[in-house]
Amino acid sequence: MVAVTVDEPKIARAGLVVAWVVVILASLLPRVILQEVFRVEVSATAAALISGGVLAVALLLAVFWRALRALLPFLILFVVLVGAEWLVFSVVDQHPAYRAWLSDPSFAVYMPAEQSLRLMVTFLVVVALMVLRRHPRRFFLSVGTLSAPMRRIRWLGAKEGTRWSRFGPIATVALCGGTLAFLLIAGAPPADLVVQAAPLLPVVLAAAALNAFNEEVTYKASFLSVLEGPVGRSHALLMVAAYFGLGHYYGVPYGVVGVAMAFFLGWLLARSMLETRGLFWAWFIHFWQDVLIFSFLAIGSIRPGG
């Protein structure tokens, strides 16, 4: 049986405001504003210091202000995530072996290197979650109930009680169709490069599977598990979507469009976790989108003429 989700915040309005401020200020947004508006280059270490400073203040408030006490697991997990990302992407990836691995132009070389780094972050987050939540099922690290009923999403045409076993495949096809259309509009690859990139398909599939798992666990399941209780279902979904969306400003696609697309995807996939109490549909939908994106990256890595 699927557990009933929590809809109303358990913390006071002040705590809810603090949670939102933390999510926004500890996200990529300050770095984007500094770089895009003020033209100030912000290093990964500086960005981590900004996020860490925000979290340090919030942690102190939560320790001494009872109204924020329920946010402590969320704040601790956030600190682990920021620290893990800084350690992996500013220290580990600077090792000469990794520098050589990542700088190789071959998709079959640099993509496994990149995903191995992301897996390190996921591992550290999962360790923290095991301490904070005690059991994998409590942070959605399970398949879940694949045929769980949905709550109505009127603007998507999903009726109350529609099963995820029906909506999941439809959402996968629709989202992948939109992603493919965007990629083709951005630049349809020549047929000869597509043929040359065909042997890279196993690497594309493996990288897509791993990347989808890493991102769904690290940026959605983790935060949902520590936010659902304190701030309620609706705010938890929006916070996860906001953080995930803002984190894709420099992603594919780039800019505000990328943020909007990632926000919607983050909201929908996080919702699938809450309603099925598991990771499967979020991972499945994300996986097929990554297959398309990584396929284009693989094709782009092929040099014309061989």
C-alpha cells in the first residue's frame, strides 16, 4: 500500500520562509546573478563558500530557534551535498589522472570519467541519508508501487486515480518527443556522423542510466525525504523543482529555457516519487531523456572526417 503523503507544513510560517530562502540562496542562483548580471567570474570553490555560508547561518538559527528545529535534517543533508560536490568537483577531479581522463575528447572516455565523479557525490549523500533516515525506503531508494494512483493534474490532463503504470509511459514518450524536437531544432546532426557514433550506443545507455540514478537520488529523493514532513508535500515538490531547475542554468539546454524545463521535470519526477514512494518512474523517464541528450553529445564528439 502507498503511504499517504503529508500536505500541510508542520513548521511555522517563519520556518517555511527560512527553508525557501535557504533553497534559493544556496542554489546556483547567486553564482548566475554574479556572472551574468555583474560579470564577476565565480569559481566552484567560491560558489561552495556562498552556499556554505548560507547553510551555516541557517544551521545556527535551527539549533537555537525551536521553530526551525524540524529543518535540521534538511540543513545537515544540504551541507553534505554542498561539501561532497566541492570535494569531488574541485579536489578529486583536479588529480592528474582525472584531468587526463576528463580532457580526452572521446565520448567513450570522458563520459565514464564524469559519471564516476557524480557517483562519488551520490554515494556520500546516500551515506548521510542512511544516518538521517535509517532505511533506504524512507528516502525513496526502492522501486516503489509502479501502479500507484495519481492525484489529479488538471493542466496535464491527468485525472484523479490515474495509475502511474499508465501515465508513466505516456509522460516518457511526450517528454522525450519534446526533448528530441528541441535537440533537432538546435542542430540536426549529419547522417554520416550518426552512423559513426553508433558504436558508442552502449556507452550512451550506461551513462544515461547512471546519470539518471545519480540526479534522481542526489537532487530529488534526498531533499524530498527530509522536506516532506516539515514543509508539506506541495512546498517540498516546489523546493526540489526550484533547486533542480536553477542548477541547470548552465546545462543543456542553456539559460532560462533550461531552468524552466528542468523545473517542470524536477516537479513531475519528484511527484512520481511521492505518489509511488519509489524511484522507478522518475529514473525511467529521466533515463530516456538522457539517452537522447547523450546521443547528441556522442555524435558531437565525432570529428568530421574520422
